[in-house]
Amino acid sequence: MVPIPFLDLPPLVGASGTLRLPGSKSISNRVLLLAGLADGVTEIHDLLDSDDTKVMLAALAQLGCGIEREGATLRVRGLGGRLAMHEAELFLGNAGTAMRPLAAALAVLSATQGGRFVLRGVPRMHQRPIGDLVNALRQLGCAIDELGQAGYPPLALYGAAGGALATGQAIRVRGDVSSQFLTALLLALPLASTEAAIAIEVEGELISKPYVEITLALLERFGIAVAREGWQRFTIPAASRYRSPVSIHVEGDASSASYFVALGAIAATQAPLRIEGAGSDSIQGDIRFIEAARAMGAEVRSQANALEVRRGAWPLKAITLDCNHIPDAAMTLAVMALYADGPSTLTNIASWRVKETDRLSAMATELRKLGAKVDEGADWIRVTPPTTWKAASLHTYDDHRMAMCGSLAAFGGVPVRIEDPACVAKTFPDYFETLFSLARAEPRQVPVIAIDGPTASGKGTLAAAVAERLGYHLLDSGSLYRVAALAAARAGLLDGDEADAQAIAALAATLPLRFESGHIWLGVEDVTDTLRDEAVGLAASRVSALPAVRQALHGLQLSFRRAPGLVADGRDMGSVVFPDAALKIYLTASAGQRAERRYKQLISKGISANIDALRADLLARDARDTNRPVAPLKPAQDALLLDNSAVTIEQSLAWVLDAWAQRRPFNSLSG
Ligand code: C5P
């Protein structure tokens, strides 16, 4: 599927329900690397499935690790500390959690066992510093070339078999740019272990200490007990060797939890929002985000492996906070600050500048678009809530956290556009689906695009394309009448000339219907294909003329109007069901064209057909749909007419999207 260029969120007003967090990114990639280096098979449960873990898995597979997936369980057969391949070129996307530790591990392995490895990423990865790690590895005697700019990837790591490393003296590494350099060394140096212990000394104040704690906790699970003196000196014991824990469980991502803690703090007014997968037992530093959320007024109940959050103080309370201990989750505080009773200041966040993007300047730029006043310094940001909120198109800089944070700005009473929403795949591929399963919008605020027209005009295809492109829900209202007709026929209610309207309506009101990824289920039966039968279409046209049936299906149709938006196709979407639709299209094509399209459709399915008979059928259905007294087929007064007899589906789609863009409160498609 082509990624959609933007996703529009209507103003959101409430949130409730339960969600299960995806696995922690930090834990997932560390566990993968350790399992890949350890002896034997490690069974990993609930691993995060995202862009960053995909690149790590691909790299491990390229290096010769065995990888098998079975449901939510992944089995990794590790290298046992021995290189299986001595040359490879690895592409690591924008995953810092893959680039840094793989660079360290492969530098050590090629220096001792011989080999040459090239590590690359996306252009942004080549702007993210790695010089401090390279320097530390060079002290050890590793051979590393920076293939682009000095201090940045891409890197070449090489060496000859039998080489020895200078592990006698302490290796010095800077800790004040990224804690991932220290993490990388800690994860990789057991590979260089001999009879003597190896010491690492941190220069400068170590930032993001909680991430180093995750590293130490996981090394421990893999049999390596690192001794730590304060945050300055770390010692890997002599004769260290990774031992697979055999089976390991990845807890839910605490940074991802921050968006839902914020959601609860902002919008869970009726009942608490329940977040499963991370809680007080978590080893992730970002779990301490809940302390900051509480300080802003959230009511958070913490259980071992779950959180329950509801709105407490409202507006939220402004805070001033040193965020060094929660660098990633702190971005969420910057957005919560939009709803506070005064300016909030987040300090000690210089590391924001070297992440997926320069997050400090990105956050400042985007929050200003919403009407907030934002001041920023080298390592701090101050957010003053908007006095008047403005609808804004938020740029996301290929940064998953900018996209997820941006979505939380939809509670300010104005619609918000998230550009390139698919970038959430880095850590939370289902983020928006999850958000929309919890957050509520006033139905009248949820935009509807109505596409009506006669049978075989192509409205179903067009509506599906528009919905896919906008990330909106789809209502094929004809299918509801078709299901009702199918159920009525099976119940023998359509046998005579006079249909029993009340009985059919009663049946229609209680249909056990389910819509699931493009399929329609009636009870336990997948009726998707059956519904397309011509006979069912004709029967649908009969039952749809009954006012009681239309009434019975009315509420069901309205229930499709949910955030982020709806594209509805049928006969009366714009005229009766959604009279306030933001855009109404009336799609037609000549009877000849429609008969020909239907003919081709049937022939391609191996069903024989006669074009003249089809044409006669179409005209008969048009006549019945047009002449019925209730909800007759006719363009809504404010509908735009589109005759697509001579245009392609792509052209029709572009035409509708253009009409839609003109009705949106955002300046242009790109922002
Ligand atoms: O669009 P489709 O051919 O699937 O619709 C089947 C029948 O259901 C139509 O012929 C029409 O009579 C009826 N219908 C309707 N109102 C709608 C959608 C379909 O009356 N909104």
C-alpha cells in the first residue's frame, strides 16, 4: 500500500478504553543483538515489530544468525561470539539502537577474527554523531574508516584474524552526547573478554542514565554482571561470555505509553484509560514519565504491568522540569504543556538535537503553528499555551515521536493534520488505529465525504480509493441493503410479490454484521462475494424501497461516522443520511459505459453475461431507485457532479482529492 501523505484529525473530545502497548524498542533491539551474539537459541516473546527492529533483524540474518518466527514468538540462533560471515554491507535505516551497538560489536569481532563490514543508513543517520564511539573503539585498536564525514556514519570496520585488542587500560568514552555510545561498548566488549577484566570510563556527565540501566539489566539476563562505580566507571568481568536466557519477554514500550498517559490526562473524563504492558515493574526509565504527568495533574494508578490514567487537574498544571532522565517521553510533556494553566519549561534536553531530527527546533516550529508561544535554547524549551488555537498541518520530519506528539494536539478544538503519518512505524506501526479506538470526536465534527450515484457508476471503487488515500473509514451503504436482502431472501421473506416490510425491517435491524479488513461477515459466514451477485443486487433494490428497511439501517450507517473521517457511498449519502457531509459527489456515467464495466467485471470473474441484458437491468434499477418515494436516487442540492464515462479512476480520484483540499482548513496539501 502506498503510504498516505497526510492524516487529518478532527477535533477530539474524549478518550476511554484499554490498549496493549507494542514491545519496547530499546529492549527489543538490545535483546536481539545479545541473542544474536550469544550461544544457542533464544526465544523472544512480544518483540516489537517495527522499522527499527526490522533493520536489526535483517542485519543479524545477514551476519548468519538463524531467525524463525512463530506467532508472537521469535527464535534467534546466536553466533556464539564467532563471526559466520567475514564481510557484509549492512543497511540500518535510521535506527540508532542498531547502528551504535552493531558498529561496536563488528569492530571488535573484525579486529580479532578478521573481516570487513560496512554500516550505512538513511541520510539522516549519516548526520547523527558517532565520533565518540569511533574514538573509544580506536583506543582499543579497532580499525575504522569514516566513509563520509569524520565523526558520522557510514563506517567501514575491518581487521585481520588473530588481532589483539588493547583491553589492558580503561577505555574512555564521552557520555554527554548520547548514552548509546556507552551502551554500545557495554554490549560489545564481552566479545573482547580475556582473563582480565575490561574497564570503561565515562568522560563528562552521563546523560540518559536510565537507558544505560536497561543495558545493564539485559546484560545481566545474558549472564554478564557489569560492576558499576557511580556512573563514571563500568567493569566487565574477566572471561565474560554471553549466556542465552533461553526465553525472554519484552515488556511494553514505556515511551510509547507516554502518549496514552497524556491522552488519559487530557481526555479520560468518564473512566480511566487502561494501558497494558508497562507499569511499576518496568526496567525502562521512561516509566518515570508518570511522575511528570502526575505533576501536571494526571491521576495515574500504577500496577506491576499496567497503568490506569484519568484526567485530574484541568487545565493541566504548568511545570518546570529537568528532563534528562526521560529524554524521549519528555517530548510528550511539551505537547501536554499546550493544555496547561501557564508556561512550562523543560530543561537539560540537549540530546533532542541529535535524535531522528533536531527535535528541539522541530517541536518549537510545530507547536507555534498551533498558536503556542515557544521559546527555545540550546538545551531547553518553554511552551506557553495558545490563547487561540489554530488548525495546523504539522510536519513530522520522519520522526515517529513528532507524529505521535502531534496527534495529541487534536484536543484543542481545531483539526490537526499530521504529515507523513506512516513514520510512526519506527516504533508503533498501529499508533493511529490505537488512538482512534480510544479517542472520541463529536460525530458532527467528523468529516464525511459522500459519493452517490447510480449502480455501476464506479462509486464503490472511487470511494474506496478516496478512503484509503485519506486514511478514513469506508461505508459501502449498498452492501447493507444487499445483506438485508440476502438475509430476507434466505428467511423466505421475498418469495411473494408483496414483501413483508415490517418483518424485513425487523431482520435488518438485528443483522449479525461484521466488517473486517474489506470483508463482510454475516454471523460466521463471509458473504463478501455472495453480496456481489446480480440477483442480490436486484433484491437489494427491492428491499431498499421499503421505508421501514431504510429506517432500520439508518442508525447503523450513522455509526460509521468516527474519527478520523468517513467516505460513504450509496444513493442517499449526501441527500438523506449525511446531509451535513463536508463534500458531496454525485458520480454518473452513461448507461452504455456502466453496462460495459459491469460486463467486464463479470467476465473477469468467469461469470457469463449478456451486455444488452445488463444494460436493461441497470436501467430498471435506476428507474426503481429514482422513482421510489423515500430517499430517491438524485443528486443532493449541494453535490458536485462528476461524469466519469471518459475518465480513469486515477483522474476521478485526483478530481475528488482536489475538491476536498479546497474544503480543508489547511493552507496546502503539504502544509
Ligand atoms: O450500490 P449497490 O449496487 O451495492 O446497492 C444495492 C442496492 O441498494 C441499490 O440498487 C439501491 O437500490 C440500494 N441502495 C440504496 N441506498 C443506498 C445504497 C444502496 O437504496 N444508500
